[in-house]
Amino acid sequence: MTTLAGGTDTLTRDALTVLQPGFAGTTAPDWLLRRLGEGLAFVGLFGRNVASPGQLAALTAQLRAERADVLVAVDEEGGDVTRLEVRMGSSFPGNHALGAVDDVALTREVARELGRRLAACGVNFDWAPVADVNSDPANPVIGVRSFGADPDLAARHTAAYVTGLQSAGVAACTKHFPGHGDTAVDSHLAMPRIDVPAEVLDSRDLVPFRAAVAAGTRAVMSAHILVPALDPDRPATLSRRILTDLLRGELGYDGLIVTDGMEMRAIAAAYGIERGSVLAVAAGADAICVGGGLDDDGTVRRLRDALVSAVRSGELREERLADAAERVRRLARWTAQAAPGAAAPDANGSAAEASPDDIGLVAARRALTVTRSGPYEPPASALYVAAFTPVANIAVGDETPWGVAAELPRLLPGTVTGSFTGADAGPVALTAAGDRRIVAVVRDEHRHPWMTAALDALLAARPDTIVVEMGIPEAPPRGALHIATHGAARVCGRAAAEIVAGVRRP
């Protein structure tokens, strides 16, 4: 076994290279910096690591002082899933809003600007875009993260997003292969299963991934889903038939294959993260994402040792691990060459030449679907916002604010907000509102019967209620004014508030 400088042998270094760990805090801990010196090549960042663009730039500089070619990844989809703006909401609408506009040039420009802002903070790898076709509107984990339910629409916008993001020097990681859109279970919690024929998968779910491969996506993320038509025994992340035979063989993909978070219960509960990581690399995965819920050196050490032991026992071929590690290093070389020299954040924490919303707000405004029951007269006085709030989705995170509460008080001073959930939400909101006109804000009403009951109660008593749907607009529009934003990003809330307040015509 070859021993490298610092006493780390080639096998151990390769095992570290394929890991994508995270960590806690807004500065890099000593153990992480030490592992970078030993061969770790990837670091995953989450909302817990981001306080401001300026702080994030300092953090990535700290990482690169230890290893210049480190890949710094973040889960920044825009829209409902933001890490760069986790505490205020995204300046960019998400995929469903972009799909509603259906302007591929706009999608490409939004992705390019998002990539430019990531690059300005030193991030060079994005776990985005979501290419899943949202074929099941009750899907609990994809929803507005998808461009839509039409495979061709999802394909053209996935390709545009990949092109735009990578034009800023940030590697795109298209997810979740072979398609998570027809699932009724969240893979963070259990193992989803898709029971459709291979022909359906080929003509529906795989279409956007083919487009992403053709567009040159630098990475593809696997899904923790069981697809019996492709592999009746192993979920996609652990399936050689899916990762190697299908993705590499039939689709001709030669970039990096990344797993979804191995701590998710779909894998961790059935296989354990150590065993699951070995099986994933053996199946064809090149990078093991494990930073979402596990963020300590002990996890890195256990996974490293599990991979090394699997090679020494013959369970994992050394050549397969070496190939995976080389694919990571190859991507690192691409990011170093592709970086276009984005402006660094200024002293106030924003990129110097970027205005705060611009293209994102333009896209959010264009995405609105507005339905009136009759002539609409904007309110002349303060409103009451009744936010009907579903249980937070772990894939999105519960720390990011959403709705119109941050925007309407600016336009109509004195407007207040109450948050409600459950069967009595409607009557309680009516009492809280008093004589103020009500704006009812929902998120995926079609998935939550209690929201429908709450709106029924409000509209029966107050037919002038304004309804803002910030999820998938599957339920029929109703209310004096119904606004579908196709997502809950901050700019989506701002665009809706402008219509409610009469700043822009409905």
C-alpha cells in the first residue's frame, strides 16, 4: 500500500475523498481542517453554517487555506429550499414558479444569477436542480421543488438550469435519479416505492435526466427509492443496475454520481450508514453525502474505516473506490478552471454589483396566477393575514420564513399576522381578525383537509377574503381574489403582496 506525505496511505485518502460531510457552526472546526489535509475533498454546508454572504465567504476561504481545490457544496435550490438566505427567504422563485412561466431563457438567467452569488461566496457545487417530474400532486417531499408534472417541460427547464448554473462556475447536481416525483412517502422518514412499468419510467421520469446529461450536468444525485421495474431488491442509491447499468450505460453519463443524505431513514434504518455507504460506492456512487444530520468527526472516521475495511475484505473493489475518488478530483479540477471570477461580497455582506432581487422578483411576478370572482378593489386599510401553516417538511427545513407577513405590513402599515393549524383554524382566525379584511395564506391546500375546512369557514362568513396559495395550486381557486404563487420564496410573497395591496394590477 502506497503511503503519502503525512502518513496517510492511498486507500485511506481515497476513502476520505469520496465523503461529503457537514459540520456545525459558522467557522470550520479543527477536525474538519485536519481531515482536509488528510485527503477529504468535499465539504457540505447547510443553513446552520450560514449567517451572511460575508461570513460564508470567510468560511470558504478558511477551508481553501487548508485545501485550495476543496469542493464546497450547498443545498441551494432557490424557492422554498434556500441555505444562502435561510433566515429571510430566497431572492429567487423555485422550480415550480419557473415552470409556470415556462420561459427557458428566464430559467437559465435565474440559475446563472444564483450561481454567481454562490460563487461570490466561494461555493462551487450546488445540490440542484430538482429534475423530478411531480406526477403525484400529493407527493410530500417534491411539490414546488419540481418544475411541473409534464416531463418535457421539466426536461427543458432542467437543462436550462444546469446550463445557467454552470456558466457561473458552479457545478450542478441534478436530482433525484431516477425520479422521486411519483412517491407518497418522504425518504427522510421511510423507503418510498414507485410501482410503475419500466416504459412509464422511461417516458416520464427519465426524460429530464436525459436532458441534464445532454446539457453537461457535472453531477447527478441518486434517490433513496425502491423502483422494482428497475431493481426489485435494492433502492436506487445502492443499485448497480440503476447507477451503473442505467445511468452510466444507457444514459451515457460520465460525471460524478452523488448519493442523497445517507442518514435519511430510507437508508439508515434498513442498512445503516456504514453498510449503506459501502454498498453505494460498490453500486457506482462516487460521493457519499452524509452532512445533513451527522456533522462530527466520528461519522467521518466510521465511514472512512468502513470503506477501507470493505476493500481489504474484498467486498469493495479497490479500483472502484479509486475511480470514485478520481471522479471527485476531476470535478475539483473543473471547478478551478470554470470559475469566472465572481465578485466577492462587500462589507455589508452582498455581492457589490448585485441588486437585491432584480431577476428573481421579475420571475416571481411573471409566475403569479391571479383569479378574481368580480371587480377587485384594493384594501384601503390594514389587513389581517391568517397563515394556515402545515407541519414543516424536513427536506425544506423549518427555519426559513414564508408567506406574505414580511411584505404586506410594508405596503399596508398596521397589517398583522396570525398562524393557525388544525380543525378549528378557520373559526379561530375569524375571531382573531375582528373587523379587518382577511388574507388567508395556504400552502398545498389539496394535501391538507383542515386547510380546506378553514377556508370554507372563512369564506362562508367573509366572502371578501383574499386567498394566497403558496404551494401547488391543485385546489380550485376561490375567494374575492385568489393568487397562486407556485412557491413560498420571499420574492413570491412580495409579488403576491403587491397584487393584494394594489401596487400592481391583478
